[in-house]
Amino acid sequence: MEGKNIFLTEKPSRLFLSYLAPSISATLVTSIYILADTMMVGRGVGPVGLAALNLLLPVFSVYMGTGILFGVGGGVLFSVCRGRGEEEKAREYFTAALILAVCASIFFVVLFTAFFDPITRFLGRNEATDAYVREYGRFLKIAPPMFVFSSFLQAFVRNDGAPKLAMAGVVTGGISNVIMDYVFIFPLNMGMGGAAFATVLGCSLTVLILCLHFFSKNNTLKIVKPRELLSKCREVIHHGFASFLLEESSGIIIFLFNRQLLRYVGDLGVVVYGIVSNSALVVTSINNGICQASQPILAVNFGAARKDRVAQAFRYGMTAAGIGGVLFTAIGLFFPKEITALFVEPAPEILEMSVEAVRLYFLSFLFLGFNMLFSTYFQSVMKPGQAMAICLMRGFIINSILVMVLPMALGVTGIWTVMLITEAVTLITGLYLKGRTYKTQQRRTKENEKVL
């Protein structure tokens, strides 16, 4: 009960700040698994290797998104039940989520092993990138359990009141991944295979460290026999689906962008998109950390009917997202060449395209954090329909339309403006849904007062 009491009695500002650094560190270092690969592959293997890696990024999104689906979905229910004092029911949700994560891991290993060729061909593998995709992809065949459980355990360990352990696990794995990336790619000259091997090893170390929580005296994540298992599994998926879409949106966006860029400008466009998409990965991870710092505070206090504390936690999250949005946008506007140079040798033909791409794409970061927090808020107050609406808009509906339509009128410039328009429209929708939710709550409060 210690974690529950802290969430209900500690000042929301102090709680948010105490969770903010560990949560951002954990989510940021998770992105380093891919970011370190991207930088070192771009420098150590070359632009074609970078293009091949970018084609495979949607696979990472599927693995990590699945862990988030069950981790956040189960974690929200776990926290709400603890807020209500229903400890046994909270453990039943954890057990149901764990069973789902195990089954998904096995499924992905079988799927990616049996259908590697058609999957990677669908993602855009061509004659130029074939060898690089195959070399990296052979390690991805065995990686699903590590990636699924990395994000799954992060969510539950954090919701069980151990954000520092979650941070330690991810930071240690991330640092190890960076070191092994360098060693395998440069001194040992292992190329794409070395980058993939380093990523799998780093993620495995993260999972091992997170598992230490189960031996802690403060651990409340116990495996029990769930009543109505199928019903609880459906609830976990229902409440985690918005977070899954949030994660998967990046993979879907990458896939759609890659296909359009290959059509309009060829492999060079995929290389440049690898630069902006991996930069966006860092920004998304930081904003995800802000959301994860807010989520257990929002969920537990909502479960305890402490609406004032829910509102305070949401305001702190919005403030952090706003500050981050301004900072990230400024970096893209003023330092596009420097960002490009982090990933590849800035040849003239790359710079000609990347400067415009970075500046236009980074403008979307003004709104991205707000939209992610709206989704987290709606999940935490048990409104998964609104959360899903936000995720569908920015991850599927608007992007899918704009990335097909805008290039017809604006060429490659239209592709780089897709995210800016998408995030702006989604923000307007989020503000509308939040306002409608507030009015509904106020009306119900007045009705209850009249009854009393």
C-alpha cells in the first residue's frame, strides 16, 4: 500500500517532478537503442545501410508497441484498482497482461521467422538494400521477447512505485548498447549484423534489471489465478490500445513516408527521412516520458475520485510538454545542418534536401507533446474512446490522407509538411474533447449535489 499512499497524499507537483526525470530517462534511452544504430550505421556502413535500417524501423515499433499495449493497458487498470483499495484485482490484471505479453512474443518470433521475405519486401526492401536488410533482420527474428518485455516491464515497474529501477534498467541497457554498437561496427567490423546484435544484447540487459523488482520487498506484482481471464485480457487491450496506436503511429508514419519518398525521390529521400524520423524518435521518447510521469498520478487519483489532484497533474504535464515543444522546434530551425551531420557525412545532395526537411518537420514538435498527453489523460480517466480518437487522427487518418495528397501538389516539400498539419489538427481535436469531458463532469457534479 505504500505506493498507493504516496500517490494519494504526496503533493502532485512533487510526485510529478520525482517521476519526470526517471520516466524521461527510461523512455529516452529506449530510443537510443535505435538512435545509436542509426548514427553508427550511417557513419560506419554508409547511407545505404541507413536506408535499410530505416525500412526496418516499423518492426521495432510493432515489438515495442505490443509491450506498451499490455504494459500500459494493464498498468492503468492496476493503478486504478490500487487507488480503490482492490489489491487482489490489481494483481489479476497484472497476470492477465503478463500472459498476453508472453503469447505475443512467441507469435512474433514465429511470424517474422516464417515470413521474413514478404514482410521486408512489403516494407520497401529492394536490390540496393537487400543484403543490409537481411544482415540486420536475422537478429530481429529472435528479438521480440526482449523488446516486448522491455516496454511491458517498464510500465508495470513504474506503476508499482519503482521509477528509479525502471530508469536504471533502461539507462544501463542503453549505455551498453551504445558501447557495443561502436565496438561491433568499427573495431570488429561486423557492420549491420553488429548493430543489430548490440541492440538485442542491450535490450536483454534492460529486461534482466527490470526483473529485479520481483525480488524487492516493495513488489506488489504477484502472479495470481485471474477470475474471468478472457474478460480481463479484453479490458487490458481495450485500455492499452490507445498507447499501442501512439507507438505504432511512428512505425506506420515511417512506412508511408518511405513508400512515398521512394516513389518521388528514391533512396536519397529515405536517407533524409531516416535523419528526421530518428530525431523525432528522441523527441517522442521525451514526451512519452512526460506522459509516463503523469499517468500513474492521474490513474490512481482518478480511481480515488480526487479530481483536483488529477487536474493538477495534467497541468504540470502540459507545462512540461509546452517547454519541450518550443525547445525542440528551435533546435530544428537553427541547427538543421548539425542535425544532419550527426547521422551521415553531409554531402551537398543530402544537405540540399535535409535542411528543408528538418525545419519543416521540427515545426510539428510544437504540438506533438500536447497531443500525446491528451491521449494519456483520457486513458488514465477511463475514457479509452477519446484516447483512441487522438491516436487514430495523428497516427492513421490524417497522415494517411496527407502523405498521399500533398506530394501531388507540393512534391517532396508536401511530404515534409504532413506532420505539422497533422499535429495541429489533432491538437484542436484534443482541446475540444477535453473541454467536452470537463463540461460533462461539471454537469454530473451539479446533478449529484441536487440529489443530495
